[in-house]
Amino acid sequence: MSLRNSRKVKAEQSFKPVPSVSIPDIPDSQSNGTRLLTPDDVASILGTSRLFVIRKSRAGKIPALKVGKVYRYRPESIQAWTAAQENPVGVQ
């Protein structure tokens, strides 16, 4: 048996399969089980571009959660934020 084959046999013998782990059901959002929105989702709600949503999120103008490198949004936060942005007609 050559050295190359003996390494292969040794590697196969040392391999131990990882036991399967069941992942518990976790709600998408801590608030009420609704899923978090992506910048694309918020952009379609607002009728703007994804880039606009991300820029406003970075500036702190839109309520957002930072999950790693990406932004996510709670639907109820976006709904409350859009309601707060409304100006009644005729009021300056």
C-alpha cells in the first residue's frame, strides 16, 4: 500500500458522522410571530427603491433592525412610521 493510499484509509477511519440535530421552531420575529420584512419588501410598500430604503435605514430615518450586515424591518414599525410621516391636507 502506498503512502497516498494509507493516508486515504486513515482519513476514512477517523471520520465520524455528526449526529443530526433538530432545530426548534422559532418565530420569525420576537413581537408576534410575523416575519421580518426585507428592504425590497419595504421598498414595494413605500413605492421607492431598495437603495432609498437602505440609505434611510443607515441614517436612522426608517426604523430598522440590523441583523449582521443586513437590515430587517418589523411590519408594525413600518406601519407606525408611515402613519407618523403623513401630513393632514391643508396643514403646513
